[in-house]
Amino acid sequence: MKLKIKTGDTVKVIAGDHKGSEGKVLKVDREKNKAIVEGVNTVSKHEKPSAQNPQGGITKKEAPIHISNLSLIDPKSGDATRVGYEERDGKKVRFSKKSNEVI
């Protein structure tokens, strides 16, 4: 399956518990079709004391969210948009289907 979301994109959650929230994609897992979005789907994780974290305790971190629940934000209008691919000037580029702008 072709993933239309890449690391560094600004996305909006369109389905699920965190619907409506926006953030930057930190990491994309191509095998599981999931992405980690900054500030979205945060979970509390209990950690044992270690060398990096001698105190231990409960830490907050982002959990992966499925790609199908994310939509790319159009840089021109700021709305959620679908992504298309086409060849422009001999180069394959992603473009916004809403504004027809290259992303």
C-alpha cells in the first residue's frame, strides 16, 4: 500500500478518540501502517528506574495511530486534504487535491 503521509508532515486526526487534533508526524511505520503524531494519542507508561531515568515513575509518550485516521493539512488553506501524485517538470511530486498545490 502506498503511504501518502511522510515524516515532518502536518496532519489532522479525522477519526477516533483524538478526532480534530493536529500535529506533526514524528515517525511512520510502513509495515504496520501507523504513524506517531506529536501531541496526539498520548499514553501513560510506567517505567522502572534505569540509568537514563534513575527516578523511574510514570511518563507520557505518544502512541502510534493508524494512517487511515490521519489526513494531510493543505499548506495553503489549512484544511484537511487528500494527496495525489503526478509528474511535473519531469519529477514525481505530491500535490493537494483541494488546492492543486505541490506539497
